Amino acid sequence: MDTGELDNDKRPAASGGQRRARPTIRDVARLAHVSVGTVSKALNRNGSLRQETRERIVAVAKNLGFRPNDLAQSLHRGQSLTVGLISTDSFGRFTIPIMEGLEECLADSRMSVFMCNATDDPVREARHVESLIGKRVDGIVVSGRRADLRPKLVVQSPGIPVLYVYSQTDDPEAYSLTPDDEAGALDATDHLVELGRRRIAHVTGPQRFEAVRLRREGYRKALAAAGLEPAAEHALTGTWSEGWGRDAVAQLFRRKRGSPDAIFCGNDQIARGVADALRERGISVPDDVAIVGFDNWEIVAAATRPPLSSVDMNLKELGREAGRCMMRIIGGEHLSGVRRLPCSLIVRESSGAAAARHQ
Amino acid sequence: MDTGELDNDKRPAASGGQRRARPTIRDVARLAHVSVGTVSKALNRNGSLRQETRERIVAVAKNLGFRPNDLAQSLHRGQSLTVGLISTDSFGRFTIPIMEGLEECLADSRMSVFMCNATDDPVREARHVESLIGKRVDGIVVSGRRADLRPKLVVQSPGIPVLYVYSQTDDPEAYSLTPDDEAGALDATDHLVELGRRRIAHVTGPQRFEAVRLRREGYRKALAAAGLEPAAEHALTGTWSEGWGRDAVAQLFRRKRGSPDAIFCGNDQIARGVADALRERGISVPDDVAIVGFDNWEIVAAATRPPLSSVDMNLKELGREAGRCMMRIIGGEHLSGVRRLPCSLIVRESSGAAAARHQ
């Protein structure tokens, strides 16, 4: 192999006010009166070298502000200390807390995260994967929309671990972390049952979302466990919007008779629309009708009148767990299958203290 | 320098189902019947080598799926093709589009972005900078809250360019990109003036925000240019919330006489509260009162009744421009000072077609 080719001192010379030369391994060698090879041995703690010589070289390097180069170290440790995060969707409200948790967890192991936004474009995604392989990432985390199973991430280079979070693929060997929507919905509905509500409606998003199907399943199981029969006209699917929440109230309260005394909503935007429409009809929340949303989108939940009880998917913790699992896979463990992590119910006034008085 | 120390084939052996060995430079050498040094020369296109030999080696490497290692290439090109993004605040609604634009722009130059969340913690920030220097990033972009000037990012290693976006520091040598709040506010107020409104109120956030001061300045300049005198009781500061928007309406409409015929709001949440409170008082938007918000937070602007006109800070473009500027600085240009990029007014129904009928 050509010596010097992978040397770390071939940065371009200073070329502007913001770029001054960094100290190089050659500077250390010159000042310590040894060869570059000896400096390399000393800083990488390998090869045979007298303790005294090693210490002297380390001191010179430190004085000079020379940092052993992670890039170079990566090459012979065989780890780049980097992980790529590919989001198939744009970085949004759901991806961000996951990203934060992942980054926070991995930073504790000195791992850094490359963020790659594939914007649902397979060509862009392939280009990102190519670039991540070139940078010798130790693993790739795929995040994104959950609506459908996504195709397996194509990684040409074997041996790079891939983990899916808030995203699933049809490959049974893949490992995927996702919130437990069904259990979250079951808890929310249980909470309404415990408040003494008996006519609990469910207003949710489009049928094609797995999250919609799982949350409805949780809703049904909680009602069944309480011996309640869900009225068919009380389970409504629509869009993920405030407008749909308002329209659903118009449908549910067309007749006073048999109208719901609680509404579990598929997300917080729907719940916000439901709360506004009920207020505008003079129906009191939570006295007449209690509301629980889903997502615990703080800024919406807090601004709703009254503030919204909601199911939190604990996305930051999901991101942290993805980081921990990635470290285990990098360490050689084999993980596969879909793992669902618990949600938490956050109780605010829309199903809160005031609602208890109703019983 | 020790030959072989920086070799790229020292990855650990396969240690689990998800980790198979990647082809190494040694595999290529063995199959091509040449030395590792010769492979390195061939793939890096340097050293003297017969064209025929070079081509044969490249073909073997390609067949084997061996990728020239960016890490190794980085070392002798002197560029790591990576940029660090440090957010002083959490990644939020404002940081995300900036991040997306930055990543999109840099990806075109094969640069990858490390995301580092410093969560406003100086110790965490220092640790991130340390780690980025170790990874030999070609530059660092600092993003975050704009409320106050932040301290200059401390980078121990000289020569690493730093650029601030949606964030400013007190160092006059620093280069900072930020939206032009004043011009955006001026456009919004002008728009209301052109609709024939004469009693234009301004309901905004906390005084201590630079954005509040700049937007108010734009509002005042637009009124002055139109020969309108802003009523002192029409300029109200509060918090960035819907609740404050509702309270402000209560203040502004305490007396019918002299009440505003338009309200320019400091952000979309305030505008949402204003719209709700006006509707609940039976005041028609935009017929009686036109509203313009700020931020163009789509999900809020679209859900408001009627949908909200708002000033868009073009944050994704701000991120793209940060990427372009970073490439120029890496290329040796010296940039300094604060540069303000234009906002765009997005007109929807709250000040839209219906409002024109008012004239």
C-alpha cells in the first residue's frame, strides 16, 4: 500500500479568512523529532514503542492542539461511529422527536447521526444509501410514514445493519419499532368507561392507515371488556382534520336521542374540531361529552378549549430505544420482527376532573 | 508512517446475522494478483500505473462490489464531505424546514449533514463540537432560537468554517442568515392598506423577541407610508398563543367605536385565536375585520375559519441558501455580517377575495 496516501495532513492550505490550517501529524512529527509513522504508533497505542517516547509524542500533539483524527481511527477500528437516519417522508411532527431521541441516545456512545431526507423519492433514497455506504456508516435507521408497509431498504453493501422505526417493511427478517396503537386506544377508551361514560363514539382518520385499524381495535376491545355494545353509527372514519371533527359532530348530534356522552378521536386535530363544534352547539365539554385525542400534540392539545386529554406515543423514547437497539445490532446481536412500545394517556380537562363530577 | 495502519479492511469479522463481511481492498488485491498498494493507486487514480493494469483492477473491484472508501478518500482529499448542524434549541417547527433545505442543497454536492441537538446546554454543545471536529467536518452550521444573540460557537480547532442560520451571535465576523421580518411585516400591512383598511391593529408576542421589534417596525413603516397614524391602543404585545389572540380581541372590541377593521398578528397562533374570538362575537372575517398572520404554519393557517393569510419566512429556502453559502466558505470565500432573506405573503380568505368587496 502507498504510504502517505491515507495520511491525514493533506488538507488544502489556508484559502480564506475562515480557513486556517489545522495542525497535522507531520507538524507533530517535526516537533517531536520522530517520523510520522512513530507519531501514528504513539497516538494509536499500537506497535512497539518505549513508554517514554509515547508520552513525549502525546504531549507534543496535545500542546499543538493536534486531534487524533476520527476518520483515520475509524479505518483501523473498523467503525465510523456514525449512523445514517433515512426518513422516507419529510422530517415532520412525528419524525422529529424520534430523531431527537435517537441522536441523544447515540451521542452517549460518541456516535453521530447523518440525516438523510428521501422525501419519498426512491432515486433520492438510493443516492442517500450510496453516500452512507461510502461514509462507512455502522448502521442505517429508516423512519417515515406508517400508512403502508414500505419496500425493504436496498443496501448494496452487505453487512450494514438496518433498523426501522415508526416505519415497517414486508421483510420478516427486518426489525421494526413502532408505538402500540391498539393498547394506547384501549387505555383511552377504558379511561372514558371509568368516567362512567356509556355511549362512547370513535371519530378517526382514513381506513387505509394501519394506525386507524389498530386504534379502532383497541376501542372495540375496551368497550367489549366493559360489556358495552358500540353503536355502528358511533364509529366514523374520515380525514385527519379539524374540519372532519366538526362534520362528525354534526352527524353524531343530528338527533339528541342516543347521542354520545364521550368521543375518542383518532388524532388531536380531529379532537380539536370536535371540541370547537360541541362548544358552538352549546354542549359542555367534559360535562356533557368527554373527549380524548391521540398524538398528544402539545401545542394543539393545550390550545383546545378545554385543554385536550390525549394519548402520547412517546416518540422520543421510541427514538432512544431505536438507538439502543442499533447499538446492540452493531454489537452483533440479531434482532427481527415488529416490536410495539407503550403509549401513555395524558389527562387534561377535556376528560379531566370536571368529568368525574358527571358520574 | 506505518503502512497498513490506515488500511480499510480491518472491520471486525461477521458477528451476527445482520453483519456479513464487506469486500476489502485486500480481497481486490488478491483477486487482481497485485499488491494492496497497487489497488490503492488504481482506485485513487494516482501514482504511475499502466492504463491496462488500472482498468483491470477497477473491473475486479467493481465485480466484487468493493466501494472505494469515502473515509480513506477523505483523508487524502482533505475533505470529509460532511457538515455538522448544531441546533441550540430542540429541532422544532422552525428548525426542520431549514434542516431540510440545508440537507437537500448539500446532498447535491455529495455532502452529508450530521445533526446535533444541543438542547440549549453548553456542555452538550461543546461535546458535539468536539465530536464534529474529530469527524473532520468541513463546516458547522448553527441554528436555533432567535430570541436573543447567542454566544459565539466555541470551536477549539482553527480552520473550521461556522455559519449561523435563524440564529445570530455578537461576533461581527460571524456570518448569519435570517428572514427579513421587517420587510415581511411591511408587506403584510401594505396588503391590508391596499384592501382599504384604515384602522389596522397589531397583536404580537413578547417585546423581548427581536422578531417582535422588527415586525412592529415594518407595521409602523407601512402605516406611515400610507399616511395612517397607528392608534396606541391598537398595538398590543402579549404571548405567542391563541389565548392571547382571544384576549386581545376582547381588549380591541371593548368599545365598538374606533375598533379595528384589520388585525396584523405577530404569529399564526395569535391570528387563530383572533379569528375564533371574532367569530364568537359575530364579527365577520374578512368582511368586518381582515386578518393576516405570520409564519404561514400551513396546518394552522388552513384549519383557521376562514383560512389565514400569513407571511411565510421561506425557511426551506433559507436552509438551501445556508448550504450554498457553506460551500462558498469551504471553497475559501470570506463571508461575514447578517444577511436578511425575503419573506412571502400568502393570501388566503382571512384577507382574501371577500375582503376586496369591503372597499
